[in-house]
Amino acid sequence: MADTQTLEKPAGQKTEHFDVLIIGAGISGVGAAYHLKEQCPDKSFVVLESLESFGGTWHMHRYPGIRSDSDLYTFGYRFKPWTGAPIASAEEILSYMGEVIEENNLNDHIRYGHKITSANWSSDEQLYRLEGVRTDTGETVHFTANFLWMCQGYYRHSEGYTPDWEGMDDFAGEIVHPQTWPEDLDYKGKNVLVIGSGATAATLVPAIAGDCSHVTLLQRSPTYFIPGRNENELADQLRVLDIDESWIHEITRKAILYQQADFTRRAFEEPEVVKEELLAGVREYLGPDFDMDTHFTPKYLPWRQRIAFVPDGDIFEGVKSGKASIVTDEIERFTKKGILLKSGKELEADIIVTATGFNLSVLGDINFSIDDKPLNFADTVTYRGMMFTGVPNLVWVFGYFRASWTLRVDLLGDFVARLLNHMKAKGVKSVTPALREEDEDMELLPWMDPENFNPGYLMRSMHLLPKRGNKPDWQHTQDYWAEKDELPKIDLDDPIFVYK
């Protein structure tokens, strides 16, 4: 590893310098650190994490039952075999990540409690100057880096999204968001109302149903789920045959990705057939007399929003047993006792949980500037959802929605390493994506096509995100199965890349 340099600021305050600075020690940042160390061993680097430990989402979220909503054979890294059940708890995922850090000696590169607040690119110096704060001491810290690898995710950890409903102050009980779940919240023997219809709500309801007097899931509209047993028969059979775990991981991973590719293709080519298959899977748990049309038949077609896997159909088993119930209606207002619905019915509760989504965060809410001029990422055009026109030496890891997030962590790890090694070979210090001559009249569109993918947190914040073009180079396609072949073949001497 190259030695860390120390630069002096005018006031005598030291500034540490690294070739590469990775922001975030969640699933993306740990993966980035691994690939950088393996593929660019000559580069000095540091991983700065604002929290007190690694894990990101899996460290921050503490609500009961928190688990992955996709399988760990694809959510896990390609280089680290997964050996447990496909759907894993946060504790199991953190243990897996901890093994990656320990086995690859990454701890020495990670600094916890370091929150970056500003980053300015200096064209004269050909580097970033960053300022931040030590969250444990309040001390101001300064760094410089030639390259920024943004791995902080896509939503604000400090607070979840809760709509401002009328009368919330009137409610006599407690209102909590799963993202900031109080450790001392006592829900035993109480009536709990969970607002939401996504993976978080579907995870939380069965996790607490056994301890509550009753738990009600209130949703404005239904979502799609894939219920199934939390096991992988192929992986289990290969283990019986005593196949090496690295082979099992790779074979199972490829099989799952093949099945997912076929499912995604069918969701767009024959959406009504796929829709009926998904509903039939839920109906198997709830029986023929359950009101599927009201409670589990979404208004949108499959894969326009993320589809969560429900292990062993636990939320449906909870509804079937009577420990949980589901209400599909809209909120008129909060009351002292609970929530008044637009239908006129009042739902009483001791605790209301707002499992209502995220607040999107564009590159960690850091104040970016170029040569001291504020940078608005909404004024840029994205290059394949990872780089931005006019922004030098920066890559943002934004994963997949229709496939596991971490698949893109591995792909971008390869791309960044190849780019850094290419820059070294060329003897250049910076690379900036730019529209080519043939792109200059290209129609610019919102980051994501709402007809393609339209979850609420994206729709609410689309104005904050970079633009996309109508050509593949200028889009975040969300298509892992295309990108796994395309990204390794990117011509790094394409006119898109402007080197200095």
C-alpha cells in the first residue's frame, strides 16, 4: 500500500491525503475497499463512515425482524460464499460483512465516526479537498483525495419519510418510524398499527404479531410479494454432495440470476400472466375466500416497484391466524385514539408505526463544489448511473432495484479499478465524463422513467437527481443482465472520457 501523505493547511491544521477516498462502510463501501485493495494494490485509500461501525442499513436499522428482501447468494459479494439460508437477518448480514473485513485486512483502512460535510474539486491541484467532522469529538477533519468513490447509499439514515398527516399531534400514543426504532419501545400486549405496504411493513408485522395484543397493517394500496420457503434446494443438494462452498456459491448465484432474468423478461412481455402467478402464490396462504382484489392486487404491473420475497409466507400466515389484520384505505386524519380513515372507520392503536419509506439523499447530502462554485447534481447528466458530466474523478455506487444491490457493487468495483489503472498507464490525473458531439442535442429526461420504475421515494425526489439521456450511455438502465456484459467492455478511450 502506498504511504499516506500529510499536507499542511495555512492555519497549521494537517490534511491527510489519499489516492482514493471511499465514503461509506456499508455493503457498497466494504465491497469497494475489497476491490480496490485487490485490483489497485499501489493506491492508498481510506473508508470514512459517519456511523460508529460498518454495515450501513444493516447497522442502522434496528426494528424487529429486519432481514434482506432478496437472496444472499446474489446480495452477497461474488468473492465471498454465502452459506446460510437465502433470506438473512441483519445480524447474519453484519456477521458476513465482518468476516469480509477481517479476512481481507480492511479494518486498518476504515475510520468510523467521520462525517464528510463538503467536497471541493480543485482544477489547479487536480484533487478534492474535503472537510468533515468527528462525530465522537466534534473535531473538524480535513482530507484531500485524487478520486472519490461514493458508497453512502441513496437515502438519509438520520430520518425516514413520514407524511405530515393532519392531527398527528392529537394522537395520545407513540408514533415511530422503523428507520429510527426506539430500543426501549414496549409493544407487548398492545394494539399496534403499521402504516405501509412494502418490504419493511411485511417484515415488521409478523415479527411483532406474536407479542402484540393485535397488529394491523394499514395500506393505501397493495404491493406484490413472492412468498416461498427460505431455502435453496440446489445449494442444499450440492452441499449433500460435498461440493466446495465457493462452487456452490457461484453455481447457485448463476442459477438464481438466470431465473430472475427470465422472470423480469416475462414481467414486461406478459405482465398479466406474471401478475396472476404472483397473486396465486399469496392466495395459497390466505385461501380462496380472502379478499385478494382489495388487499393484495396492486394497481401497477409487476416490477414497476420492487418485489420483496416473503420467507415462508410469514405475513400471510399472521393474517390467516388472526394475529394480524390488513386494512386497505386512505387516512383522513389522526385522532386521539388512532386513525380515522376516509371510509369513516376509526382504527384504534396504542402505537403507530409509519413504515412509509425513505428520504432520498443525493451523494450523502454533501456540499459539493468545483473550483469553489456550488455543484447541483440535477444540472448534470448521468453516465450509466455512476458518473456525472462535468464532475471529475467521482463514481457513485447506485445499485439495482430488480436485482440485488450488491451485484452492481462488484461490477463497479471492476470498472473503477480498471479506470484507475488506465489513468495510471496514461499518466493522467483526472477523468471527467462529457457529452460527445453526437450527444449534444440529445433529449434530457428525469433520472428514472416512471413507466419503468416508480417507487414513491424516487418520484418525490426526482428533481434532485441528475438527468438521463435517451441513449444507453446516459442512463442507469437497472438492467444487471445487460450491464454484466457491457460494463467490462467499456472503451475507456471513448471521447466520453476527458482526461487531464
